Amino acid sequence: MDRGRYTMPSREASSDRPGRLTEVPEEAWYRRPMPDGSKEGEAGDRVARDVVDSLLEGCQVIGFDWRYLYVNDAVVQHGQRAREALLGRTMMECYPGIDETPMFATLRRCMLERTHERLENEFTFPDGSTGFFELRFLPVVNGVCVLSMDITERKRSEAALARSEEQLRHAQKMEAVGRLAGGVAHDFNNLLSVVLSYTGLMLSNLPKEHPHHPDLHEIQRAGLRAAELTRQLLTFSRHRVVQPAVVDLNQLVGSMHRMIARLLGPGVEVAVLAGAHLGRVKADAGQLEQVLMNLVVNARDAMPRGGKLTIQTGDVELDEEYARQHLGVTPGLYVKLVVTDTGTGMDRATQAHIFEPFFTTKAPGHGTGLGLATVFGIVQQSGGHVWVYSEPGVGTTFKVYLPHARGGDDAQPAPSKLAAEPTGALATGTILLVEDDEYVRASTRNVLRRAGYEVLEAASAAEALRVAEGYEPAIDMLLTDVVLPRMTGPQLADRLRATRPGLPVLFMSGYTDEAIVEHGILEAGLAYIEKPITVDLLTRRVREVLQNPGSRS
């Protein structure tokens, strides 16, 4: 026998195990008597035991009858059990149910076949918490020696890294889809501007009893529906111009309560839990209304047989740990808007795609698949974060986190609707139109001229500067696209105002590049018109800017 080892136990044949341990006291280490009366290796054994006990790696010896024969200090610490509670007792006595685990199956194979084994094992501690251990099983004369290394922190780090990588892949995918959606919407908006402008002009020139009037009206309606789709795509891609203001979410939810109740119908109970002393957020009030309505509609469709909808607001602080687990979140104070339903719920596979544009689980013709994509875009553009939890057959919770507004600005209501266009005499004035798309430029020019304006036109900022330089009379307004080749619309406005102080400016935006408008938000106070352009909208916005020349525009 090697020094420092247990003596070979006697073994008896058995039908269910290789043998059993003879009753040997734990401290009965057999040594040859030495001439001085001491036993061989006693000092060395004490040193070896001290070394094993001091190891960070757990070391335990399991006998052929599954009893603990030896455990070092690390095993006591890992298992959160005292040494006295383990030694001499079987594993099943100490940890009921352990004989049904994969770890025990590996131990049994090592015990019977005398093979070396390795396993990563998830272990449930007596207090209910879990940890991970890397186990090595080594056959020894007394049974099996199990060496264990606590890898809980490593496994948690690996899991956190995997979550971060998955979130990064998802963010990159959403960013790529957003760029594609924004580009498509930009080009499509230009085409729609032409269609809607000419359709509007033709409708204004034809009497209602004309046989082609209904057909043109249907074309206009289809164009407006397409325009709404492109607006949602631009919102998702965060390239839609917004007008942020300080908003009280409690006030916003309260103002929409009746409309939400009517939308849901009598079969759905609505509960509103408004947080006290709620902080303010800075966002586009109209878009926040759209966020809430889209979430409510989504909840309604998930409860075809009725149920309960809960809307909750409150203040919350997202800490560093939360930010580490959720890519793109900045730690700090937030206001949360929570919408919970008792509907059909979603599985994980569905949840992974719900914010993608045109993804829908509804039947054909019952949804565009842009509702939640729009929610995602608005929340992201507002500097916020949206989180979803759902269980099939139980329901779904959407949590929208919006950062606290900085400063002491007063809350503002949703932007008011534009005033109705007055009727009467033709308008007057000279407008410098700058648009690089020739078809959009031509249709816009025709609308303005039909309205009574004199129009100077240019296809680029450089051409606009030349036109303005060669035109001596007054120019009453600049109407320019935001994105132009080699010079932006705002830069052009600054150049023109250097020689024509106070020149009113109306910007057109189909796709707002982040180089001009950070995160898609046009500088506060600037007048703009969103493409696609219609006859009524264009003439109304031009009139508003011209009637308020002293306002910042």
C-alpha cells in the first residue's frame, strides 16, 4: 500500500455492487512500527491532509456503499454542509434524490467500471440556490475519489456573455433592417408625393359628378394608406422627424382612458395604476399616444374572449447591473409605462421577432405587422428601452422605460392639429423651391403655382444660391428638402439668410439623415413638412410659415 492511503478494504461479492467496505474507523491508518516506537509516515500524513484540506478544489471519497469516507474543507464549503453531517452517511441520506441525477449516474459508472469520468454539474444547495461544478471521478481502492472545482462564476460570466452577444446580434439585425426600411420609405415617399400631388390637383379641377372623380378619390385613398405605412417604417428606423416636449405620462394616459375603454369593448376590464409624483419624460406626445394605442390594440387582439388590461406608470431606477444585462441601456432614472394583458401570450420564438417590421401572428388582412415595430422605433428614438415578458396561455407584459426629462420644463400636451385651410382668393408670394428629385420638384412646383405662388426652383443647394443671387426681388420663403447633395437644407438656409435676413424656411423631410438631425429629431422650432406631400398639407403649411414670418422657422 502507498503511504498516505487507506488500506485496501475487504470486499464481499454482491449482485448489486462490486463489494462493500469493512467497518474501518476513519482515522485507522495502518503503519508499520518504527524502531523508535512511532508509526511510519505519521508526520507526512498530517502534512498531506493539511495540504488536501487547504486546496480550493474539493476532494471527497465515496465508498462502494455510497457513504462519504472523506471530505476536505472545500467540499464542506461547496456543499454548505458540516463535515460531521456527511462522514459515514450515504449520499442519498445527505441529499435525497441525488441518485436520480446525471451526476450520480456518472459516479455509478465510475464505481462499477473503474473508469475515469468528467462532468459539469449544476448543484442545488440546501438554501435553494444553485451553483456549477466541474467534477472529475477517479477510481480508488476504497471506491471513487471525486474532485470538484466551483465554476459558478465562470458559468455566469459565460451566460452573461452569451446574452450580450445575442443582444448585440439582435441590435445589429434591427439596425440593418431599420436602415433598409428607412431607405425604402425615403424613395417610396418621393414617389407617393408625386402620385398624391397630381391626384389632388386633378380632383380639385374635376367636378364631383365627373365619372373619373370616384376613381381618382380611390387612388388618393390608397396613396394615403401607403403614406401611413411609410410613416411607420420611418418611425421604426428612427428617421422620422419628431417634436419632443416634456410630457406627463399620467396626464397622457388619463386623457386616453375613455378612448381605450371604447376600443377594447365591454369584454375587457381596464385598470389604470398611476404612479404618484411621477417624473416627466421628453418625447413627442403624439408618438407616445401611438405607443400606448399600439400596445392596447395588440393586447385587445390577444384577448378575443375578453380579459383584463392593466396600464401602470411609475418611476424606476435602472442600475449598472440592469444596464449590463440589457444592451444599449444607460443607467439612471426612468419613467415606466407598463401594459399587461391576460391574453394568449407568446412563446420565446415569437418574442424574438415581434419588433421586426411586417412580422405578425395575425391572419392575413388583420394586421400590417408594423404596430410593435413602430413602438420599438418610437421608444428607441426617445432614448428609451422596451422589454417584454410573456407566457403562452397566461398573458403578456410590455414595459416601456423612458428617461427622466432634464431640467424643470413644464409638461406640454400633445401637439395640436393644424388649422383648416381657409378658402378664398389665390395666395401671393415668391417661393424658392429646392428639391433634388425632379418628379417631386415638378409636382410640388405645380401645386404651389396652382395655389397662386411664384416659384423659383433649383435641383441643388449650389443652384439655389445662384438663383437667389440672380433674383433681385424679395424671396418670401425657402422650401427645401433636408437632405441635398453636397450641402444640407439647414446649411443652405444659413447661407441664404446671410444675404436675406429673416428669410422664412420650410423644410421637407422624407428621410432625415442623422448627420443633420441627431437621432432623427429636427432642431426645436424649425418648420417642416413630412413627405409624402399632399396638396392640402403643402398649401396649409406654406401659408402658416408665411403668416408667421417672425417665428423661428
